[in-house]
Amino acid sequence: MDRFIIEGNRELSGTISVSGAKNAILPVMAACLLAPGKSVLRNVPNLIDLKTMSHLLRVLGARVEYENGMMSIDSRDVCFFEAPYELVSKMRASIYVLGPLLARLGEARVSFPGGCAIGTRPVDLHLKAMEALGADITIEHGYIHARAEKLTGAPIHFEKSSVGATINAIMAAVLASGTTQIFNAAMEPEVDSTVEMLNKMGARIQGCGSTTLTIEGVEQLFPVEMEMISDRIEAGTFLIAGALSTKPVTVENCLPGHLDALLEKLRAAGCELEVAERSITVIPPEVIKPVNILTLPYPGFPTDLQAQFTVLMSLAEGVSFIEDTIFPDRFMHVAELNRLQADIRMERNVATVKGVKQLSGAEVMATDLRASAALVLAGLVAKGSTIVSRIYHIDRGYDRIEEKLNAIGARITRENA
């Protein structure tokens, strides 16, 4: 099993580039099932999660090829409607095939999903959306079995904002007869990206960027080519790495408009930012100021950057409070950061972070994707060496993170333990 050995206290400076957005590409891959023929996606990174989704699409009958950042998906021969446990259990995003299979084949049998162990993430909103469109849902032997001869447009009211449920509902509704309205829809850029792709394929979706989406069902969709948006979470991770350094770091190939909540908090922490159309330069502060964080649905502060920002606050001059309202149990990185001599106390879903002058290298273990990124950031600034094990988590969502960070001054070695 691979691990990282990180030499700490190294100065980062220079330019680092962001890859395509995993969380935008996964639903778009599933959307390709709706349009028989060959679709092409560009700016696609080489990630474990995307390989898992590719394997799942092949099981369903699609042909998937990947080379040099370009992925082609030919869904002409898709005819199998079951997403098996051995694949779906590896990655929660596998649930995205539910809506497209139901819309195209009239039936879907999908195992309950897995993925990062960051607390309960039920799929009830997905199922209620399918039922609202006329699907008959049964749960049997750990599988969701959905059937509908023809989906029919209907109003869908989400009790809470959910990116996954919003996207699944959209993908099911685009081929339904009549009009569907989705209320309290998620507004994340990954939703907008999926809507853009579907509209290019011939769907009729209005309200992009708002909490209310209107979908006029169409008879068929057509394959297209599309450039994937850059990964706002990877960009945010690198910006926080820059804030932890002593010299400016420029993050390029990013979309600053997707990062407003983080940029506001970085400025509050004392960073200076130079924002261009496709890049952001972070000039780190001499003294990191404490900043309170409350994670919220977009455009609020993203839960996927909570662990990384906790690292920054662990070195602030003062006390900060970090609360996660999206995934209240998403604090497994805290125990590992405390092994590095951070001073963090947990009470329910609120972390009280008392800044220390220096972190100290130690052996730590990654528990999920974003926690692993946080431990890498902590290792970069800790005194001595830090060993991060179970880094298969980080390979799910960051393409060659050690190579990118090493190019701006880090010293991270990957080795097989």
C-alpha cells in the first residue's frame, strides 16, 4: 500500500496548475448514458474515481476510452440496467447512473453506494425524486430497484439542498414526458456543468445557477464534445498550501468565481490575493489570523475544504471555530492533526482550533479524500518528516498531487510500504 514521506518546513513558491473537476466529470459521465453514440470529454484527470466510473459504464454496455486527458464514452450498446455492489460500494457517485438508466431503459437496479467514510449520506432524496417522476421503487437485498415504463414530468421539492439528488433528478427528467420543476435545487458549479452538458445534448433546462430548475422533456438526446471545468476543491487546496508558505504561490487554470467563499476567508486570515481571469496568486501573511468557518451549500464555504482550512487555522495566532453543517461527522482528520501537535478540541460537530507555533512531523493515517489532502498540507509545514499512509484516498480525487507540489518546492516521496 502506497504512502507519502514528506519533508517538512520547505518553502513553496511558483505556479501550480489545476486539473479538471472530478465532481463535475462523474455526473457528466453518467449523463452520456442518455445519448446513444460517442461523446467526448476533455480536461479529464487520471483519477481512481473516474476509473471506477469507467468500469461501471463498461459493465452497463458502454465503451470507454481514456488517453492524455481526453475520455470518449460510446453508449450506443448500453442495455444492462444493474450497477453491481462490488463497484458501487467503492464510490458514492455511482448512484448517478440511477436516473439515466431509468430514463433510457425504463429500469435500474443499483446497489446502495459507498465511498469516503465521512458520516451518513442517505439516498432518500434521490429515491423521492424518481418516485415523483412516476418510478416504482423497491429496496431488496441491498439494491435499489426502480422501474417505469415512461417517466412523467412533475414538481420535485427537495427538503434540503443536495448536489447528487439534484443532478440525478435532472438526468431522469430530461427524457420524461411533460414539464418537471425542481425546487430547492443545489447551485454548485458541478450542477451547472451537468446542465450545460445536457443542454448541449438537446435537453431543455432553464434556471441554471438558481434554486429552481425547469425541465421540458424531450424525445431523445445526442452525443456531444465538452471541455470539463477546473476543480475548485483542488484549486482551494493549493491556495491553502500557498497560504501556509512564506512566498507567493500562483494557482492557474482555475475559475476564481467558484472560490469566492474561500477567498473571503483567506483574506480574513491575512492573505493578499491577486485574482485574474483564470488564476489566483496567494501572498501568505506574516501572521495567520484566526477565522471562524461554517460550511454551507454553495455559494457558502465548501465542506470539501474544511479539513484543509483546519490545517491553516492550526497555525493561526489565536482561536478559531470550525463547524460543518453538511457532514457533521467529517472531522476524522482532527485526531491525526493532533498527532502532529496541533491543538484541536471537538464538541459535537464544532472544532475549536487553538493555533500553535509549529507542527511536528509524525506518522499519520488518511481516513478519507479531503482528510488526506489536509494531512499532506500539514506535513509540508511540520518540523521533520511526516509519513501519510493509506494515500489511495488522495488518488481518488487529486491527479499526481505530489508531483505538482514538488514542482513548487515540496519534497514528497511516494513509496510502497
